[in-house]
Amino acid sequence: MDAYTCITTKLEIREFSSKNVPADVKLKILEAARLTASGMNAQHWRFILVQGPDQLKRLAEDSTTGSWVEHSNFAVVVLTNPKYPFHLIDAGRVVQDMQLAAWNFGVASRVYTGVNDESIRRDFNIPREMNPSIISGFGYPVKKIVGRKNRKPLSELVFLGKYGNRFDPQSFKA
């Protein structure tokens, strides 16, 4: 699937089938994370691969907004170093690349950020200098994903030259 099709068709889901994601696909998703650009090429992020029912249940219990992750096939906890002022931007970039790589192989995903800081640090041995910035659960969707994204039109989101100047995508010329 080409990159644009990945972007236009990928939806966030929270219901996963019991079908296992093959190891080679998981490796490609992790490689997509490793290859993501980072501010100043710091590559400060680290990743915890969480798999297996017991670990996924523990991760769900450590969550305040991601209890659904227990039913995913695997999850990745993205750790970033808050000494870099751009660390959360880098977390978003890396998880987006993982999600798009996953979707290329038909693997769906969803992200969350709400965690109980003390328990996730204890349960996954996260050092104090690292921030558990974002978590993504991955797996095959329980049903075929169809439908359209509910997004505002470009004419409401884009301004031409400066804020407030109406952008008309129908008459846009490069």
C-alpha cells in the first residue's frame, strides 16, 4: 500500500482479533520506529515491546485511558527523554511511523497517553530519566475496517499566506 493510501485509510481501533501478528511484521514496525527522524538526531527514545496476555494485562492495569490494550496482540511503550524540549514531538513522530508501517501489513492500532506513572515505572522498570510518553496497541482488526474519516474540510483548516485568509482547495494553483 502506498503511503498516501495508508494515511487516508488508517483508523484507530480498540477491538482486536485473536490472530497473532507474525514476528517479521513486529520487527518491521519496530524498525520503522528506529528509522524515524528525531530532533537533533538525538535518537533519545527507547521502546518497550509488551506482548503476552500477562504483560498486556499489567499494561492495561497501569493505564488510566487504555484498558483496551489488554486485548491487543502486542503494544509498544515509547519512552522519551524530557531533557529534550522536543521529546513529545519525537514521541508522536515515532508512533505515527509505527502505526503507518503496521497498517501497511493490515495491522491496526490505537494510542493512549494516560498512565499511572508510579505503577508503570515499577512494572516495566522504567528509569526516572525517561518519560513513558505514549503507548500504542497493535493487532489485526476484529472486523474489516471500512468507512470514511470524519475530518473537517481543508477550507476550514488551511489559510493562505496568513491566518484568516480563506483557502479554497477548488481553485488552488501551485
